[in-house]
Amino acid sequence: MEKPDKSKKPCAPLTCPIVRSVLLIGDEWVLLVLRALFRGAHRFDELQKQTGAATNILSNRLGRMVEGGLVVKIPYQERPVRYKYELTPSGIALFPVVLELMRWGDDWLPNKDAPPMRLLHTECGKLSRPGQSCSECGKPITIENVRLLDVEDSASTVDNAA
């Protein structure tokens, strides 16, 4: 019997949309960069602070995200040239996916030492669990009507919103 050639990558048909998606976003750093962008970070140093990624890793993932059409790179300073990163419609379309990953992580990988991130639904002013609809009022959650908050930010933000 012939031994399998381990130097070859497993055959995964690119005709499958899951395979194509995973090749672009199936990386922990890409998902953390998306989370930071959804929270409002745009500049390299802000993205690095929110993700904890080393500069070479962050540069690589941002390059992949630009090449994959998830973000655009826009200069905001000339000398030295510095860039900010903005989500494209394709990147914004991943918001529901990230919400569901947050919900899944809360439900199936709870961590008593790390309270879950909360969503401030700006339409009703209440904190919601991650998901496609507000756990308080039932209305759909979109990138336009929600803010992603750490638990320590939640109390002061909700008090200020009231």
C-alpha cells in the first residue's frame, strides 16, 4: 500500500463557500482585527492595542484583509505616511457572523474570570446578549445600532445613556 504524500495540502474544493470563507477569515487574528474594527478602531496602533498582535502579524493580516476586500487602507498622514483601515461592505457583512461567534463563545466556552462582552443596543438603550436581535426589545441588531462594550464599560455607558 502506498503511503500518503504528507507534503501535499489536503484537497479542499474551492467550489465550497465555507472553504473559501475559512481561507480568508478562519484565523484568530483576522477575527480579532474584525472585532476591533467593529468597536471603532481604525489606526494600526489602535488595532494592535485591541488585538494584542505583534506588528508583523497585524501587518500580515491587514494585508490579507485588504487583498480579500474586507478593508480598505486609507492614508491619513503624509510624513511619515500612516494609514487607517475602514471596513468595506464585504467586511461589514461579517458583523452578524462575529455576533454569533460571540454568542457561541458565551454559551459554550464560558470563562468566569473573563466576563463576556456586552452590546449596547442604541435603539432601546439596553444591554443585550450577542445575537441577531436585542435580548431586551427583540429588534434586529445591526452595526449601525449597537456598540460593543467590555463589561467594565457597560455600567458607566448605560448610566450615561439613560
